[in-house]
Amino acid sequence: MPSEPHLMTTEQVADRLGIKPASVYAYVSRGLLRSRRNADGKGSLFEKPDVDAFVASRKRPTTPGIQTGITLIRDGNLYYRGHDACVLARTASFEAVAALLWAGDLERTEFVPNAELRDLAARVTMQLPAAARTTDRLRVVVAAAAAADPLRFDTSPTAVMTTGRTMLATMVAALPLAANPTDCRTLRDAGAGAGADSPEPSIAELLWHRLTPETPGSTGYHLLNAALVLLADHDIAASTLAARVAASTRAHPYAVVSAGLAALDGPLHGAASGLAHAMVADAIASKDPVGTITGRQRSGTPVPGFGHPLYPDGDPRATALLRMIADGPVRDTAERMIDAMRTRAGIHPNIDFALATLTLTHNMPADAGETIFAVGRTAGWLAHALEEYADKPSRFRPTGQYAGRKPTPDREQG
């Protein structure tokens, strides 16, 4: 690593841009980035301001034909229909934010699981092997619930929102409990969870007891609710595009969510928090956070949980969530890792790192971050489905650029 904090190595630039080191050299050869030789003559160094300027100059790719009024990312901030998502994470319930995404009104409505669908989904998922991830179970739950819902093909706005509320609650309620918790009602004290006056447990309350045996205390529900809010939508991410393509064919809401869950499964999307979880866990076990970071950099692999192409100055979702996590050994380790990356490489944590910190703090499994991501983003997928159902159907039909063997004329039969 360079001794001067304003300098970055080729590997650090590659991590920042999300590309391979060879691509960095290609940018240099094309005059898009300036570099200078390291003192030992064996590598290149880059001025951090030059890299920052290059990141800012890169145009965000847009998908033709998609105009959305749901989410805006601008000047390092995230907005849901004009509301700052980080403020909503502190002040609103996930249920109210889902209503905002779906209908534009920040109004809490109860999300109640369908008992028959929940019991069916629970029986089906019981057949899965013990090693199945929670997101594997979610996909099966959604498929089972769809098969048993005769009204799933109704894509009118009211029906989609009704289905969405039931689906989300059923998805979570069908998951196995991490422990036998005390009745949720007795665990609430004033302000303990968003919706403490509600007759029904919130999605955050239901999900908490399926991710950890810990009691939530006075802040657990609120913390998990904030994570769900921050993950509810993020413009046209890969999984959201998949969901919109499904909705454009007039696939029913369950199929839309299934499409989103399929795309979310990749290690470069929803599953990324599991990689960050493993890294932070290693740092805690070794009691050497900086050494853990150094080891990752030395191996030439990207440091999971750091950097985001849309937020060169830091992911606001990570900042908001990390501030809400209680002090303790996990947060102390996380802060030391953040300081090392920020000071030496100028790279900030993203939401995956914040999820890893949250899940480790509260004794949740390695795939808990991916589960939180999937449940939260389901609200966004359905919001985009509602937009798509109101648009022209089957409007996504791109044409590939053929690069295979040229066709040859058929020989005449003799």
C-alpha cells in the first residue's frame, strides 16, 4: 500500500471501480486515467482526486424505456418518492414505507400472513435440507404460496398491494423460528419497534425471531426495521430489472418476486453481505482488523463490503445503519476496518458491510444479511411491478449483436 493517503495502487483503483486490474491499465493506455510509477518501479500509483474525478465522470447506464417515479439517487443521497430514505429509516415503519413506494402515501397498513398459505409453505420448506439458506426457503415459500392462491393473476393496483402485504407477511411467518420467543407483545416497550401500538407484530418483529435467538431489547426491532427501510428499493438494480421484465409480460406478483429473488442470489448483489460477514468475523476472531484488510488486499481479491459505484463519497445507507448499531466488540472492530480502508485507500463501507456488522452484533447467521435484503427489496420489486403493469406490456425485447459463425448457403442437393 502507498505510504501517502492521497495515492492509490492499481488494485485499490480496480476495487473502487469494480473492475479487474487489467482494465485499469486499459484506461491508462487510453488516456482516461493518469498514473505514475511506484518508487520500486514495480507498480503504478494513482492520485486519489484523479480517480474520484474519473468516477464522477462515468455516466450511469440507463435502461431504455424505463421512467420511474419511485426512487432517486442524487448527490450521494437516496430518496423514495421525494423522501430521504435515511430519515425514513429512523422515523417510519417498513410497512408505511412499502405503502409509500406502492401508492405514494406514507401510511402504515397491517401486514398479516395468510394462515393457510403460511402453513402450506412451512410444510413444504420442512422438506428442504438443513443446509438450505434462508433465501432458498423464501423462494420455495413464494412458489408454494403462488400455487395455492387462485387470485394471483389479478394485476390491478388494489389487488397487487393486497397480495403484496399478505405475501411479505407470509414469507417471513413461514420461516422457522430461531428460538421460542416470548410473545412479541410483552417484549415491546415504548418506542421499541416501529408500530408498537399496532395489534399485529410488524415485519421487523416477525423477522427478528427468525434470524436470532436474542431478545430484541429496546432497540432491536427498530434497528431491523431501519435496515428493511434502507433496502426497500435502489432504482433499477439487477434484481429490480428482472422483476420489471417479468411484470412487463404480465406475470403475477408472486412470479415478479420470484424473478427478483433469482437475480438477488448472486454474490455480486444480495449475497454480498455474506462475504462481508465472513471477513468481519475473521477480524473479530484474529483481533487484527487491519491485518484482515491487508490480507484481503495482498491476495488480490476485492475487499467485500467496501465501495459503491453510485456513492464515491460513501453509501448513505451504510452510514445511517452503522450509526444505529450499539457500541460493542463488533462495532469496534468494524470501525477500525472502516478507518483503515478510508485512511489508506479512500474507500468507504457500503450497505453490505453495515448488514454484516448488524448481523454479527446480534448473533445472526451468515446469510441473515441476504435475508434482510430479500425481504426489504420485495417491497421495491412490487412497486416497480405496479409501474410496469400500468405501462405497455412486453416492451422489453432487446436484440443481441450476433458474433458467431457467419451463415453459409445450403448446398444444392445433387
